Amino acid sequence: MPTTWGGRSYINQMRLDISGLDPQAFADAWQAAVDRHDSLRTGFLWQGEMAQPLQAVYKQIRVPFSLLDWQQRADLPDALDALAAEQLQQDLPLDKAPLFNLVLVCTAPGQHHLIHTSHHILMDGWSTSQLLGEVLQRYSGQAVAASPGRYRDYIGWLGRQDAVLDHAYWHTQLADLEEPTRLAHSVVNSTQTQGHGARYLSLDAQRTQRLNDFARQQKVTLNTLVQAAWLVVLQQYSGQRCVCFGATVAGRPADIAGVEQQIGLFINTLPVIASPRPDTSVANWLQQVQEKNLGLREHEHTPLSEIQRWSGQRGEALFDNILVFENYPVAEALEQEAPAGLTFGTVDYHEQTNYPLTLAISAGTTLLIHASYSRQHFSDAGVQSIGEHLLNLVERMSDNPHLHLGELDMLDTAQRQQVTEAWNATATPYPLDRCVHQLIEAQVEQTPNAPALVFGEQHLSYAEL
């Protein structure tokens, strides 16, 4: 997987190898899906004298589909990476639908590489899995079930929510937050000034199963366990009593019929604000975070811009990092809907937000952390350490639910040894038969002109002192 990305914020990309594909039938299936879903034919108009941006749904749109024959290329892996990077750099003007494009590269007889690039404003990750499932159904000639609703139903639902109740809830949540949480200010600054990096960390299947078992015993989700650990990591890094991070929520209201099958942008990013106390047990802390998440669900549609305005932080963002718990089953959709003779390789994603640090957590057989970060704010080594500390703390919490948060150590054995021994090797021999003032007097005689006190630009030598 690439560890350095170009491109712009909120331009997403999915890549995968496909065996046994009929390119024309694949293109036709995509066109049929676009014809069906309004959100895939959507653009956004805001220029000129408009009082507010408008969402425009076009009646007909041709799918931008390119088919390339690269079977004779010797530099195929590098060429595919370069093509994907080029797609990320191409403009996707918001006023010109569709806000995605497809490139299919023939790499060998019966072998293709798909590059799907889209603007995040178009749809979320769950919608991507729904869309791919429908495309494969159409490709194989299966009948596609009628949609019970349209994305406009969700837009109408948003307009009916009580803003007064939302304001009251978030006013209470924001009350303890004294200042924004800036993780980038708490780590060694990066020496680079541009570009984005990526780091991947994971726990093996046995350790992941252990976390799942622990979360089940505590009657919380694995998402809650990771969030609870992340809040403690933020507090230990920042030194703040009350900390905050951004959490991405699904945003699909249960009272909208068929909302799970709809395609569009439903997700929202909201602040999770908490004050981990050192005398709180792990078990109690997990319940506190779980209750906070349950309370947030009733107000997860609130625009982050409104919450930011209510916070009174004078325009400052409340956080510089977000935690995304990915549960959209793209790989499962490919496997379940694939017709006979069609096989898929591993799905590779590129998702870049405007936040300096994004931690995407996916939990299947193994727990995987994909850290995407701005190299202007974070160094590669710094992000690696942050990810390791999060995993260490998650496992420490699962060791004993009765431990207090103040007893948790996010350092592993090697890191603890480095801090306490390698970085703190300050022991030095000195005469045990003499008092401190006698040692100072002896130093005055040996180096009378050496600096003894320094305050700004002022210096006092041992003799002057």
C-alpha cells in the first residue's frame, strides 16, 4: 500500500483487481445504477448571485468510463500507481455532475484493474458498498429490488428536526471544554511542509478476538472500547483535563424507511467531549463513553458548523483529529454479489480529509488502524508512536476492567525502558561525605567565571554569585 498520497481533501479513491470481467457489461451496469439514483446525478451550484448553494439533480448523465489496454506495458505496477495519482489530481467540479469517474485498465487477458475516484460529497462508505452490490446485480442480470425511498426523504427529515433541542444538548456537552484539543501541538513537529502520509498498524486475530470478548463482557461495542482508549491517549498527550476528538457517525435515521439501502451522503463528524479521571475504573469509563455515544445518537444530525459556533471558541476548530470506525462491507458486497467467473482482489482505499490526522479503524478478523495525516503537522515516526500507544492502551484496558485509568500505561516495555533508562541516564557519582553547599563552594574555586545562573540575557558567574 502507498505510504504517501497526493490529491486533495475529500477526493476518495477505490482500486481493485478484477478477473473475468466483461468491460461493456460492467459499464452498462454502472450506467443503469446512475440512471436509478438521484444522488449519483447530483451537482452543486453556488456561484453568481445565489443566496445559498443549491443541489441540482440532472435527469440524464453519461457515466465517465475509460477503458485502457496496458497489456504490453513492462512497468505496469508503477504505471497504475501513477495513473491513480493522476486521477486524484484531476478536477471534479462540484457544479458538473457526475462527481466521479471510472477507469478500467486491461492488464492481461481476462484481467482488469479498476480505479474509481469520487468526491466524498457524493456518498459515504456504506453507500459505496450498496452501489457496488447493485452494479454487480445488474452486471449478472439479476433483478434489483425497488428502492423504498429516495435521498430527498432524508433531506426533508433534516428540515423537520428541532434545532432548539439540539442546541440544548450540545450546550451541555460543550460546557466542560475549556479549549480545543490540538494533538499536533503535543508531538514533535514534522520537518516536512507538504504532502500526506499513511501508516498501518494492526492486532493479530487472537488479540483482536480477545478485545471482542472483553467488549462483549463489558456490554459495550468495540468502537466504544477504542474511543475510550483514544480519549485517554489524547489526555496523556495534551495534559488537558477535558479533551475532544471528532467521531464520524452513520447518520442514517431509523425512522426513514429503507434508509440502509439508500445511496448518498449521510455521515456526519461530531465532537466527542470527555474528561477521563484517573480514579475512574476501566469498567466505569467504558460505560460513561457508551452512554455518551447513545445520547449523541439523538442529535447526530446536527451540523458541525453549528456546534462550532455554539462552542464560543472564536472560530477555532474544536479538534485536529478524527476517529472513523469503518463498518461498510465493501469486500462482503463484492463477494456476495459476484456472479460466477468473476473474482476480486483486495480493495485498496484512499480517503483524505481536511483534518491533520484521521484514524480509520476496521475490525474484521484482525483490528486494523489506517492513519492518514498531514506531514505539515505530524511526522511519520510521531504517527507511528501515536498508533502504537492507542493499541497498547486498548490492550491494557482489556487486561483488567477494575484498574483505574491513572494506573494505565500506554508505553510498551521497550518504550518504558527507553524513557526511564536511555533518556534519563542522569546518575553521576559525587562525594557522599560533603554537603551540597560545600560542593558548590568547591565548584566556585574550580571555575569562578563559569555561568552559575541564567535568566534571559542575564548571566551570573559562580564568583559573582
